[in-house]
Amino acid sequence: MYKKIDKVRAHREELKRMLFSAPTESRKVVKTIIVNYNNNPWWEGYGDVKILSDGPSGYCSFSTHQENPFLYISECKEFNSGEYELIIK
């Protein structure tokens, strides 16, 4: 039984090692803000905001649930930088 667990752990560690040793210099920079406006009758005016960035420096994501998502992103430094693509769902 312990032998099987060790094989699984070794396989997982090898996958992590391969993932973190992959080259990232040629990775395309992608910066996106996704607003998913809820039409839920119990949460009127609320929506989800996701801020994603991926590139040579790494991957970063942030998400939040806001009462007025459009007001939230208008005050957000990422949106005001002009570098992020805005997607409204």
C-alpha cells in the first residue's frame, strides 16, 4: 500500500518539476478583465469580476463578487492602466 502512495507522490513531484522548469521567455503577454453580470433576482445589481494576467513573469488571477461591478472596474488600477482587455459576459 505504501509503495503505491510513493509512486503517486513521485509522479506528482515530477510533474511539478517539469511545470516549473518550462521556459516562459517566449510566452505571449495576455491581460484580461472579465465581468460576468448576474441577472439573479436575489442578487440584483451584483456581478463577478476576474482580473487575469499571464506572460513571461508568470500567471496571476484575482476574482471578486461586487454589488456594482462596472463601478468597481472603473476605479480599478488595472482597468485604468489601459493594458487590459475588457470582456463583458
